[in-house]
Amino acid sequence: MLADRLELQDLNARYSHALDHNDLAEFLGVFAADAVYTLGARVSRGHAELTQFFTGRQAMGRRVTRHFCSSFTVTFQDDDNATAGSVWMSFVGNGDPPFEQAAPFMVADMEDRFVRVDGRWLVAERRIIPVFRGAQG
């Protein structure tokens, strides 16, 4: 189970990296084909809607983000299913770095359901529950 836990933590790191470096292929690569992604009232289902979400972020213009994850806890239901919780903090800047402002854009609880597909862990469901929002959020 330790190897599975490390793989799930790596999956979260790849999610952050994809968002922070505008990599759509990497972003989609962390999600199951029929994944559900919820942020507040917005719900995206499947890769097509996740692509729309991601390209909508890119359409905002030059936007730099950094995402940080902590307090990752995981429970394995069986060899191919797990749930997890974590706390995320994100920073956002519009334009070119470096930025003077350093207040968090958002701090959120993340509730995840993971599934192993063809030997790889993927996000089956991700719920982002905002706890704190910065002035930009």
C-alpha cells in the first residue's frame, strides 16, 4: 500500500504541475475518462468538459498559478479504489512574474475518489471546496 500511496501523491503533484505549466495533456492524464471535477457550483464530467475547463483558464490571458498540497490522507477501499482528502493553497498572478502580491488566491479542501485503471491510479472524482478566498478569488 505504501507504493500506492506514493503513486497517489505523485498524481496530485502532476495535477499541480499541469495547472501551473498549462499542460493540457498532463492535466487530462491524471483523470479517468469519465471523471467528475467539481469546483463550487461548476461541475465538469469527462475529458471533453475537462478540456473546456482547462482551455477556459488559458483564454484568460497570461495567468501564472502555483498550487500546493498538504495534509494528504488516503483510505483504500480495495486494491483498485481509494478515497483521499487534502488541503490545497493556490496563488495567482496576471501578467509576467515576478509578482509583488503574495496572498493566497484560495485555500480549499479537496475530496478525491481514485480508481486504478490498467494498472495506473487516476482521479475518478475531485471535489474542490473553497475555505478561504483571496481578493482575486
